[in-house]
Amino acid sequence: MTAKRMLPLLAVLLAWQAMSSAGFIPAYKLPSPLEVLRGLRDLITLGMPPGHQLAGHAYHSLLRVFWGYLIAAGVAIPLGIVMGWSRMLNAALDPIIEMVRPIPPLAWIPIAILWFGIGNQSAAFIIFLGAFFPILLNTVNGVRTIDPILIEAARTLNASRRFILLKVLLPGAFPSIFTGLRIGLGIGWMTLVAAEFTGVRQGYGLGYMIMTARDIQRPDQIVAGMVVIGAIGFTIDAGLHLLERVLLRWR
């Protein structure tokens, strides 16, 4: 992040600290940046609950997101390619998808607990739902926007369906697929905390950490946990964006 891009953030932090020091913002409602830093220090060294340090919470949350996101991509990309390729299959599945897609992932939490119990599996399932539909829809859109002339040219040269799939459809749809992967990862990461609020009752997880800090009335650690979640999400998206630039240099 360049210095110019950091200036607005620094200005907000300075104004926030000044208003907190002047008493305009009560600490019990919104702790000052310095108090948040102290809360972050306590999360790293002491942990919340005590003995459960921040690194362990971040690791387990990333693990849940990894599995939910990996399964979502593994299902959505092949299904999206087939739906984009086959109008018949798309006509059969699209009404079902469009009926299920508007349901918020958080509305599935009771069903997730009923199916998988309270733990990693139910949290990963909620993350899967958050990531699945953006990846699927962008994959379908990517296949549909491929120039039909390219497909007809391949058929004219007697190319097999497998060749068309691997050499025409997949590369042509890849930019749109990658967009779906970035959006899906962002939504999956956002659903993580809410999934851990109800899907994890003990142990580790950033959502569980924030919920515990709430229970013992530590707003400084709540905000510090929110900052950590935002920073990790920003880093993941930046890494994925860098990977996209490397893999799609041909665009």
C-alpha cells in the first residue's frame, strides 16, 4: 500500500483518537485506536480466552475457510462449465439455483447444525454456501461469453469435445472464473465469523474469539479482532489478485 493511499486511513485514525481522548466517543461504545492496539497485544500474548492466542484462532479460521472454499470451487467450476455449455442442463438447474441463491448463508445455520452438529463441518458448510454461487454464476457467464466462432472453428477442424472443453472453453472462461473465485473468497471470509458464532462453541476461531470477548465485555479486543479479520481478508484478496495477474498475463 502506497503512502498516498495510507493518508486517508491515518487521518481517520488520528481523528478517531482525538475524539476518544476528548471524551466525545465513550470507550465502552468504541475504544480508541490506542486501546485497540493494547487489546491486540493482549490477544497475541495472553489470548482470548486466556491461553488461546490469536495465532491459533487465525489458523483454525483459515482452515475452515480453506476447506469450505476449496469444496465450493471444486463443485462450482465444473458445474458452471457444464451449465454454460449445455442449454438443456442450464434450463433444468437454473430455476433451482435461482431459488436457493437468494437465501442468506446465515439462514442455513440451523440446518447446518442439524446436519453436521456444532463444529468445523457446520462452519465449513456455511462458508461453502457463501462462496459457491458467485463462483458458479461467474463460471457460467464466462462460458457463455466465449465467441461462438471459436467453438465453430474448433468443430470445423474436427476437434473433440474434450479438446474444445480444455483448449477453448476453459481458457476463454478463465478470467470470469477468477473473478468469481475472488468474489466467492470474499463472501466466504465474511460469513466465517457468523458461522463461528453459532457453529463453534469452544476451542479456536476468530468468530469464537470475538464472541468470548463480547461475553466478558472487552470491546477493545472485539474491535482488535475485527481489524485482524479485515487485515487477513485484505491480504488474501491481494494475494489472489497478484496470482490473477500472473496467470492472466496473456489478456
